[in-house]
Amino acid sequence: MEIVTGLTATVGKLLQFSGLLTNNDESGSRNMEEKALEVYDVIRSIRDPEKPNTLEELDVVTEKCVEVQEIGEDEYLIIIKFSPTVPHCSLATLIGLCLQVKLQRCLPFKHKLEIYITEGTHSTEEDINKQINDKERVAAAMENPNLREIVEQCVMEPDD
């Protein structure tokens, strides 16, 4: 029995080394990286509410700020940590709202979304994190016509 077990392990390693057998962890990890890039491609073009730049251009969002975890079959948890340009940014909540709206509209797969301000980058990050992850507050904010218009301008694609 020991000989069979040892032989099976050796053959498995040879197949994996040759590329004929892939490690599920590696392919799963690669899939999560691809999903994270897909998410980043959606958010990178969001415009800053007060500047003519995108969040990507201002380094508010980067590829590294997106994490994707599989939580079920074809269901993912998306965690975004964005960094406002200044620690007292008065529009950080609005930026979080823009991220929420654009991702809810554009992602083609089932997901749960958590958006946070990167730790240490804003003076009221805990309060803002609660606001932007509260579905009722997000829905109420989008009922305000003035706020909705600002969000629409920020999330609109350049060629829309």
C-alpha cells in the first residue's frame, strides 16, 4: 500500500510539473485575480466629483485596492479599499456611493460588495465605511435628485 501511495504522489508531482495537471489553488487564485482586474476595469473610469480626473488618475483606486473572494458557486465577495486624496476629503462618501452604483450596474456576475476607505487615509473613515455599506442609506441617497445627478455624471463612461 505504501508503494502505491508513494507512486501516486510521484506521478501527481510529475504531471503537475509537466503542466498536464494544474493545482486547483493556483487556477482558483488566477481566476480571482482575473475577477479583480475585471472589477478594477469597471471602477477605474469613475470621475472624481470635483476634479476633471478619474479615480485611477488620482490614485484613489488602484489594481491593488480590489480583492475578490469566491463565496459560493459563481458568487463572489468584492472588497474595495479606496484612498481619498486628502485625509479630510468631504466627498469620500460620494466617491463610495459612485463605486457602489457603478459596480451594481456593471458587474456581470453575482456578488456581494464591501467598500472601505483604506485605513489611516481619512479622518472619519469608520463613519464613512458604515454609510457606504448601508444599503438603506445608499438607496435613500440615490432618491435625492441632486445627488443622483452628480453620481450619474461621475459613473458615466467617457463615450456615453
